[in-house]
Amino acid sequence: LSPIHTLPLGDEDFFYDEKEGLKFTITFEVSPEVDIKDYKGHGIKAEIKEVKDNDVDAEILSMAKRRAVPVLGDNTNQKAAINDWVVVDYAAMDVENPDPKSDYRIGLIPDENGKMDGFANSLVGKKAGDEYETEYEFPKSYNDPDIAGKTVKFKVKVKKVEKMTVPTIDDKFAESFNYKNLEDMKVKVKEMMIERETQEGEGEAFAKILDFIVTKNEFEVPESM
């Protein structure tokens, strides 16, 4: 037997026998017995994305951006640009819970595809003291069901623009990550990316195969599962 869930014992589960002593009853669920059939011929193969040199360059650039440091000096009249950080106050409008935030720091950092979400995009070109309104469409998977999948208007006040400088990508930069040089960094980062893409591709294929098997094999699932 392979118990998967044991119910808590209560007083009614224990009883005493003068000859055999204390006895008790345990109730538990076990893993279902499944005779897997029709698991061949699914035709599912792992789709593994090819890692190209420009993908490696983009990954290393992303690493450099994460090590960007503020530019010293007066940035009062500087307009926010890509790779800067902006400090803002903001609050949602026309919603039950405006959830205001003060001194909230937002990075204008594009993702690996060169894109930013709408809120960050709205800050490009703004400078300290600017006040404006913008809209943001929350993803359907957002953890607050009241606004998930909805477009919400925000009132924003820019308090500070932090101009950032990205380190030069050279041998010295590579050595800061414990690589021998930049060429060694590119080779090792590519190997890491290939391994990551392989794991993701094989994981997605495995999930699809499991779904295929489940559709071909019906079995009773215990309540605790």
C-alpha cells in the first residue's frame, strides 16, 4: 500500500480488548492503480530553442544593465530614458482600493525582447516634478481578482530621475563574474543558456506527454489529490 493521505485519529478510532490489548483503526487513501495503455504514438517531441550569438550578447547586456550605477550630479532637469530608474508617487483612480505608493522606484529596463510594460513606458521622457495620468492593463493572471484583466487609470508624480551608466562589456567586466575573459564569458553563458532552453523544452514536452496519457487512460482520483 502507498498511503497518500491519512485522516486524523479520533477517540472513536481506539478501543481496548482484554485479551489483545489496545487497538485502533486508521483510515487512509492510497494511490490509484493505473494500467497505462495507449502511451505510444503521441508524436510529441521537445522543441528546444536555438541559442544564437545575438541571444548571448543580449543576455550579457542584461547582466551589465543589472550592474548599472547612478550617475553622480544634478539630474533635476534630466528626462527619463531607457535604462534609467525613476522614483514616483502613484495611486490608482476609480477603483475601490487606490493602494497609493510613495517613493516607488521603477527601472526603465527593457526585457530580453526589448519591451517594457505600459507603466514603465509612460515614464520615458518625464522629469522630476511632472504629474500626469496613465492607464495600465493588468494581466489576467494578476493576483488581485478585482483588477486582474482590467485597465486601471493611475495618477503619477515623478519625484526623481536617476540617470544610470552601464559598465563597459569587456574582459574586466567578465572577470568581475569570475570568467577568464570576455570570450570565456560568452562560451560559458551560451552553455548555460543552452542548458536552460533544453530543460524548458523537455519540461514542456513531458507535460504534454502526461496530458496525452491522461486523456487515454481514465482512472478514479482520490479526493485528497
